[in-house]
Amino acid sequence: MRMRKHLLLPSSLFTCFLVFAVIAVSGRAQTTASNEWTWIGGSSTTPNSFGQPGVYGTLGTPAVANIPGGRDSAATWTDSSGNFWLLGGEGVDANGNFGELNDLWEFNSSTNEWTWMGRSSTFPPSCEGSTTTVCGQPGVYGTQGVPDAPNIPGGRWGASHWTDSSGNFWLFGGKGLDAAQNDGDLDDLWKFDPSANEWTWMGGSNTVGSNGGQPGVYGTLEISAGTSVPGGRDSAASWIDGNGNLWLYGGAGYDSQGNYGQLDDLWQLNPSTAKWVWEGGNSTLPAPCASSSPANGVCGWPAIYGDLGVTAQGNNPGSRISPSTWTDSKGNIWLFGGLSNIFSSGFDFPLVDQYDLWEFNPSTNNWTWMGGNNPLTCGQSNSEGECNQGGVTGILETPAISNIPASRADASSWIDGSGNLWVYGGSESETPGVSGGGFCGDIWEFNPSVNE
């Protein structure tokens, strides 16, 4: 997340733990008791603030010793065989250098072995000793719409990702490197066929442009057009609905005018046509975002909550970065938390880690505010102070209508076989009662049928 990416190191250690912990839940649940974690692999320590180097082994060959280097904000998928895939992120290569990765990995949960499946195990020589994220491999785009073995997205973090009904992986944008190794917010769309191990560049630009990101091309609301494409962005929310369509919401990026800020636009992609449709939200940021220096350097749209539990056409979660997301058994979309703006009055754009819960019905394109705080109760202030909430923990393992996780962004989330929603961890830029914020280590379950 761009606004505070390096304020709370070491994020690599945090995310390494999450990767294996989540695998433990999904891949080894049958060998453990209820509510128990299993450490499956990887190191329990880091040599420095950036993380452990990767052990790549031989391309395409699984091995017990193989392991991706420490990283965060990677793109992940699950294939039709239940194997876990990982691409890129911000982290460490085989030589211990730090930057934006584009290596591709597969993890077999039945053997607990990683396989390095593509791209370079190291950064370019110019990245030697790098301590910034602007170092990495450029993308190899090939011809749009044509799969080819050399094709692969450039190094990136914060990309949106989906697995379609045919088992193909989709990737959009993120903060990373284009074909010319320029760093910025990308708007490229990719499809990966795991059976052929080939990438196809499906849309968007292969360059970030001179402004650090391509502007969005919105077209007409709710009308499909081959020319429509979301602006370059990172840290957006993404889902798949019950009909197999891919959805994208918000993130940090560029509006239709090429202005940078926190977005609240909603997009749908039909994977059979690879065409984007602008489905809701704003095509432009608030007017002060066009200024070279808004009051605190960030701006976006506040949420429109309406009444709790009441669906309405005008409801909208507002600009949002790195929320937790799920799709329930009915095909409805859920969103929890994330970093967002409280209000936009004049040049005042305070950012807040939210703990509000939303449901989206893709058949009606309407949002419903389902729980959590309405941050407008924080009140308007000319300061940049945070207004995060401590949540209500209640009694361990006991559901209650008043329970709510503390405000957070960047949490891990998944849905279990019973349709319950789960959230683990995340970060707060300003934890109530704790100066400077920190990382959360709590785990929560939400039952959407009773809203508890």
C-alpha cells in the first residue's frame, strides 16, 4: 500500500507467516484439531528487515528445499487441483536483494513442496544492494491476445487477481515495472493457463506513461465497450461473482483525468470477452485531488452509508485501499475494512483504517452497509489525525451481534466450506491506545446468515 508501505517493517516476516498459515488451514486441516495452526514450512526468523532469500532449485522441478523469498503483497491463486500459486510481490530474490518480484511459484499441499515455475530468480545486476522497491525485472508482453512461453508480467506488488471457472488465472495492474522497466501503477490485464504454463497479455497498456500510471477510460456507465479499461492502480479489492464475472473496486491509482488518489470506482470483467464494464462509483477524484499538493497528500471519496442493513442505490463504501473481501454462496460480494477517506471538505482528506462491513449484490449493483462504525461520527477536523476504532472482541469463540474486529487494512481473508467468512491479522496505521499503530494477530469468523 503506497501511503505507508515501509512505515511498519518488517512486513516480510508478517506476510511469510500468513502464506504458510493460510496453507495450513486449507491444505492440512484434516490432520489438526479445530482452531489449531500448523507451521508447514519456511523460516521462523529473518536475517534482516527485508526477509529470507529465495531457494529456487531447478525450474519446473519440485523439491523440499525450495522456498520463495520473503515478500508481501503477492498475487495468489488456487488451481482446479487445489494447488496454490504465487506471483511476485515486494521482497527478496535468491541473492538477498530487495525489489519488485515477478517470479512464479506453485505449492503442492499434498506433498508440501514448492516448484519454481517461471521468470528470473534474481533481479538485474543494477539492483545489487537495493533497498527500494523500484528495482526488478520488466514485463515481457508479446502480442496482445496471443499466449507465448516467454511472456510474463513485470515485477509488481498489490495486483488484483482471480481464478475463473475454466481454471485460468487473471491478473490486473499493481505497482510495478512495465515493458521498458519504468516503475508505476500498471493497468495491464493478463491471463495465465496453468496447464500450458503460458501467459497472455489481454488488455491495458504495456507502459505506465509519463505520469506514473495510465488514466482510466470509463465509457458509459454499465455499458460494455472494448475500449474501456480501469486506470493504473494497486491495492484494489477483487472478487468473482456467482456467474463467473471478475470484479474490481477502488485502490490507489489514476482517474479518467490522470489525477492520482484513492479510487471508489467499480468494474466488471467478462473473462470470455476480456472486456471491462464500468459499473459504479466515480470516474474522477474530488476537485482538490487535481492540486499539486492537497492538504495531507492523499484524497478520495468518502463513503455513503445510508441506513444500516438497508440496500439503496446511492450507497457506496467510498475510496478504499486493501480491504478484506469474499464471495458468499449466493454470489454476493462482501467487503470489510481497508484504508479510506472520512470526508472531503475543501482540502481535508484524513485517512482511516475502517472496520465497516459491506455487502454488494451484483445482480442489482447495489451496496448495503451491514455493520461496523460509520466513520462520519469521528467528526470533521482540519488535522491529519487518525480516527481508527478498537473494535469489540466479546468472549472468545462466542458469537454476538455487537462483536466487530478492530479497524484494519491488508488482512488475509478466506471463506470456509460452510460459507462463513474469515479474517486474520492486518495492519493499523494508528491503533487506539498504541502510538504509531502496528500489526494485528487476531483471527475472526463471520456468519453472514445471522450477521454475527
